[in-house]
Amino acid sequence: MNRQSIKTSAKAVIITGLSASALLLTLGITLPMLLKARLPDIIHQHTGRLVSIGDIQVQLLPLTATITDFNLQEANQQNFAAFAALHIEFNLWQSLTQTSVVIEQMQLDKPYLRIAQIDEGQFNFSDLISPASPNQTETPAFFPLVINQLHLTNGTLAYENLTSTPHITEQLTPIDLAMDHLTTRQDASSQLTLDAQLSSGGHLNWTGNFGIQPFFSNGQINIEHLKLETLPWQVLQAHQVQGDVQLAMDYQLNYANHKLDLKAAQTQLKVDAIQYETKDLKVKLDKLTHNAQLSVTAESDHWQITVDKAHLDSGNLRVQQDKRISKLASLNAQTNYEIVSTAKQLNVIAKQGTIAAQDVK
């Protein structure tokens, strides 16, 4: 190769490199501007809701995208969903070799979601859900997706029941979630760790594995100091039910062919300082513990709970009706039982067991 040919090849390489750099720079500048201008309109066309976005940044090498200050409003302009920042880093090589969209890492900071019941069976997101076709029987195919690392930090889930009097409100915040190898692939397993705090004081910790095709999960759930009086259930509010709940459970969950199967080899439930009150009746119980092996099956028209080796202990029960007061120092029960529900009836079946009471007055 002569000197002139070398000079010509070098110029071609330099021009190609400069052109590629200019193209990447142009895409890096114009693409975020285009997305920021068009994305709110696209979301509004599909949802009918207003969207605001603070900023969008795109980097092409490596391919990353960052969206900040996202806010999706409801029809009444109340916040429905929002986040401070979403950062996504794609793995292009694995995407090509695995024929899937592979995200190396996804970080979601300060996500917020508000769930509100505004009428019987009607929620603030009902208009976003398309009704299912009555003839649809096949399970929809999942988009091939892999997220090697997903982190959600300082999240908030707000709940309101606007149909009750007074309105029931509760917040789960902060929420911290970590997932490894989240995937929609067949027979694949992902790992998760969830830690969350109720605004009323309860604490939730969940660690385990799960899969999407088919859906399964196994792990441990621990709940501490959950206040019954703050739960968003109208029956508890109506009767002024109070109590401090702690729950520890090792579980295995499977869902296939429209059938749910849950098994918990070790379930420990403890409730302290229980109070229940109606117009003519007041009930107080210092403590209640229930340890058992639990099995739950559920299908479209019926469900069944099977409890084996159940051990129930309660202490210092006091019942006041009108001016009469009854007391029970302790109650101990050991039994196996089933609760079976069908479309028309509910059956409770105790197979065997013993009950012992002390100091009945």
C-alpha cells in the first residue's frame, strides 16, 4: 500500500469516526427533547390524564435513559402516580444474544401511587383497565424481558376508602425493594427483598423467590406491630376493633390453571391488647397466639383453608354486656380444622382437639 492510499484510508476512518460521533451527539441532544415534548401527549391520548415530566436524558454508549420528576394526575388533578427519578441502563449485547430486552440495572427513586375506592367496586384506576373479553380463555403471552438488578427506594403507597364514614386512609412508606434477575422467561426464578413501614406503625419484611411463568413464590413474611384499628376494613372501623398484630410465616405459593395453592409449614400469629365494642357489648383480651400449619386452595367458585396442629392460647378475657361482666383467665385449644367456602355456604369443620379453660367467672 502506497503512501497516498494510507492517507486516503486514514481520512476515511477519521471522517467516519467524526460522522458517527456527530450522529451520536445529535441523537443524544435531540432524542431527549423529542421524548420530553411528545411523551406527555402520548400518555394523555391513551389515558385521558395529564402528565408532567421534569427532564429526560439519554446516553447512547452505554445506552442509558433517565427520567426525572414524573407526575401522572387523576381527572380531578390529584396525584395518581409519580416518581423523582427513573434510571435505566440497557445491556445491548445480552439483548442480542438472549433475544430479549435485557436491562442491566433499573433504579426508581421516591415512587408514589395513590389507590382510592370511590364507589362500590369502583377505584381511581378503573378507567385505565380495559374490560376482559368474555371469550378470552388463553393466557396472554409475556414480553421477553430480563432486569438483572432492580432497586426501588423510598416509595409510598397511599390508600383511601372514600365510601366509608369516616374515610379510611393509610400509607405504606417508606418502601424499599430489591430484585435480582427479574424475568418473564418460562420456569425462571427471581429473588426479592421488600421492607416497608406503615404510617400507623406496622412493619413488613418479605424475602423470597418468585417466578412469572408459571407464577410461584416461596419465602418468609414477617409483620410486626400492625394496628387493627388502622386497617382499611370498614367492619373493623365500625366495631372499634383494636389490637397489635405480629405474624411470621414461611410459605410456598403456586398458581396454575386458575387454581391457587398456598402452604405455610410454620405460621405464628400473635395479637396483643385486643378490644371489640358494639352498642351493648365490650370485649377485651390481653393476648391471643395461634400457631399452626396452614394450607389454602382457591378456585373461581370456592376456596378451602385447612389448619393442622393448631395451638391457640388466650389470656385474661373480659366480656361486659350491659352491667354483667364475665372473665376468663386463660383458654387453651389444640385442634385440626377446615373452613370451606362455596358459592352458597360456608362450613367450619373441627376434626379433633381439646379445649381447656381456667378461672371462669
